[in-house]
Amino acid sequence: MFLTHLLIGVLMIAITVFFHAIALDRIMLFVEKIGPFCFRHFRRLWKIPVVMILILLIFLSLLAEMALWAGLYLWVGALDNIESALYYSIVTYTTLGYGDITLSQEWRIISAVEASNGLLLFGWSTAYTFEVMSKLYKQEEIQRIWQQK
């Protein structure tokens, strides 16, 4: 049973990593589209709405991944209602781990796998945000040089 649950967790990691990769790709396309709009309408402050939208979309993708884990808990019967499952999943995925809701001994390995998954994807999201912001500031520097010539 332990190995089966571990494999279920690994499968969930594969699903969420695939989802996250697609989400980040689509987010980048969207950010590239709204960048010029924000530049025209916000001028010097154009990076602020771009980064706000970037962070919001990344958060929504992470929330969707947490909901996938919550769905797993409901599907296997580890938790019995959507509110508890989503709350437990958010607390576990973010590695906050309050401990006010716990899984039975049979399913507890899944929570460790979910916490590992959240740690990895939050880290990936942070690196991604840093990369996008680096490009935004580099682009601003290039534009400033062009305006001086």
C-alpha cells in the first residue's frame, strides 16, 4: 500500500509539473502581449501592472494545482468534503503545515509528497518571476540607451 500511495504522489507531481509548465508558457505569452499596452498607458510605471498580472496568474496556476491535490484527497476518500480537502491541500502545498486537519496513517505519505511538490513549484515560480523581471528591467535599460542616441 505504501508504494502504491507513493506512486500516486509521484503521478500527481508529474501532472502538476506538466500543468505548471504549460501555465508558465501561456503566462509568458500573455505578459508579452500586455507589455506594450502597459507601456503606452502607464509610461514610467508600466512594469508595475505587468508584474502584478504576472504574480496573480502564477498564483492562480498554483491554486489550480492545489485544487488538483484536493481533488485527489476527495477521490480516494482521504478527506470527506471540498472545503477540508482544499484547506488541507493549501496548507500542505505551501508547507505551512498547521496540523489541524490530518490524513489517516494510510494516506499520510501523500501529504509529504504534496509538500515536496509545492516546495519545488513555488521555487520554480520564484525563479520564473525573477527571470521575467530581469528581462523587463534589461528591456528598460536598452530603451533608455536608444532614447539617448
